[in-house]
Amino acid sequence: MPSPSRSGGPAATPKYQRIAAALRRELDRAARAPGGRLPSERTLAARYQVNRQTIRAALQQLRQDGLVVTGRRGTRPAAPAPAPFPSPPRSSLALVTAPPSLAALLGMRAGERTLVHHRRELGPAGETLQHAVTYLCPELVARTPELAGYRDRTAAGVRDEDLGPLHRWLEESAANARIAETLTMTRTRHPHTTAPAACGLTVRRTLHDGAGRLIALTDLVFPSWDRLTIHRDRAATGFRVTQDH
């Protein structure tokens, strides 16, 4: 139990802890200097007018906090842990019946199925940051050999591992087609609760050929986000959306 001070209050903070707190403020400066290190134990003992054992206790405190490492050449700031990399995007194909509202836009008959491409971008913890669902016009698929091949293999239950040609086709189509985009902000509040409303953003992109016919429709959903930046300039073929967490 800490002993009381002469004034009757709690005991003063130990010297080594006060020195450790002071050294924390030096770590940023040392980290920015090439080969930056903290002063030697002898120099620190003279600066703070304590014995070297007290300095060693202060440095041990910093080591336990993961802030410094000590080697033969002295004590230096610990290297920051590398930021986790997001998982690579995951893509898949399916042959599905489009919802009636989308079927009408794509010129599909009731109950007709079309090729749908899913692309998810995942965060470091595996959470979904973006989910893009692209519905391809059946007429376009039928007259495009590479797309028809994907459709036939998907219908036969064959899973395509290499979606590179499809991704390249989508990129080239976006570069050459006429693009329209609609941004929709949605807010969901659960009944009988005062919790803050959840808010999500959906970007719907439609691609049209030179004759104005719809060839593909993509719904890009951001299920969770702290801040989104929507940018478009005259030279852009579409909006650029960046997401911060």
C-alpha cells in the first residue's frame, strides 16, 4: 500500500515513473532522427540527478510498454507495428433471377436469369468495406463470347477461378461506355429504440453503349464507414469514392 506523504495526501509518484513520462516525450523526436536513440544511462542520470538504477527502472517501464528496445548500441524507439493490410478483393459469379425493378431496366423477361458479378473489398479484420454487385444485360452476354463462356460454365455449376478477363472487360467497358451514377443515402432506425440511426451509402452505376442501351448495372454498397469522400471532375468518367476508417 502506498505510504502517505508528509502532507497526509497520497504518496508522490516514484522518480522512475516521472522520468519515464518525461522520456516518452523524447521518443517522437528520437524516432524522426536517423539512427535516433535516447541518451545513455550515464547522461540521463546526470540530467535528472538520480542514480543509474533509477534510470534503468524508467527504461524498463518504457520497454514493458513496448515503446523502446535496448541493444548493444543503446536504447532506441521501438519500430511501430506494421499496419495490417486489407485482404485482397474477393470476386465471384452467379446466374440469378434479377429483381423485377432491375429486370425491367435490363430488358429481361420475367423469371429470366442473368450473370451477376460480386466483388467484396475486405478490411484487415475481414469486415466488408465495399460490396459491388454487377448485373450484366443478358442480350450483351449472349453476343459477347467471353461473357457467354462465363454464363455457360456458371450454369453448368463450374466455378471459374480466373476472373481476370471479366475484370478487364468491365474496366474497358467503363472506360468506353457512357456512365450515369446515382448516390443514395439510407438511414435505418430500429423501432422502439433511441439508439443512433445506422447510415449507409449505395452508389448505383449504369453503363450504356453508344446507342444508349443499358449494358450493365452495378450497386456499390458501403455497409459501414466513418467518412466517405465523393469526387468528380470534368475529366472523370465517373465518381471516385474514397472511404476512411
